[in-house]
Amino acid sequence: MPLTVAARDVYYDIHSNTIGELMKPHLVIYLDVPVPVIQKRIKERNLPHEVDSKVFKQQYLSDIEYFYKQRYLKEIGLVKTIFSCFDYIACCQIQNLEMCLLQEIFLSCL
């Protein structure tokens, strides 16, 4: 389920009033981690401010994931910014995460 209309309106109001003042990034690295994995990691870390948070619930995390994938990453791509979106979990299985990120950045530049 997407963000509420009121939350979306606030976002677009802030966005339209600030985007011209901010530099657009040259590179965005989006680490795609499914919501159930995020929730599992929060539970495993067992940090009170995360576990007891009213924010880190499935609905909110799903809304943020939806927003990034359906809006932000597409908009960032429209301004000719290089971005990399890949499966972070698969990449974590590689011992050298830094090398994996560099490889993804290089491939996105081709």
C-alpha cells in the first residue's frame, strides 16, 4: 500500500520547494533488501529503539520500499544520474562487499 495522500502531499511540497536548491547526486547505490529480511535483522540486533519503534513496522517499510522503487529511483534516472539497484542479499554472500559494489557501479556505467 502506498503512502497516505497527506504524507505524499507533504513530500511533494517539500520536494518542489527544495529540489532546485540541492545538488542532484552523481551516483545512487540502492541496496535492495526485502522487508522481511530487514525485520529479521532488526529482531536479531534487538536494539530497543528499533524493536520498539512504531516506525519500523511492515507497512511503513513496505511503503518506503514501494516509494523508492516506483518513484525515487525512476526520477533519479530521468536526470541522467547513474544508479545501481541490485540484490543486496546475493551480494552479501560475496566475501568482499566493496568489490561487489565497485563491480556493479562499473557495469552500470557501460
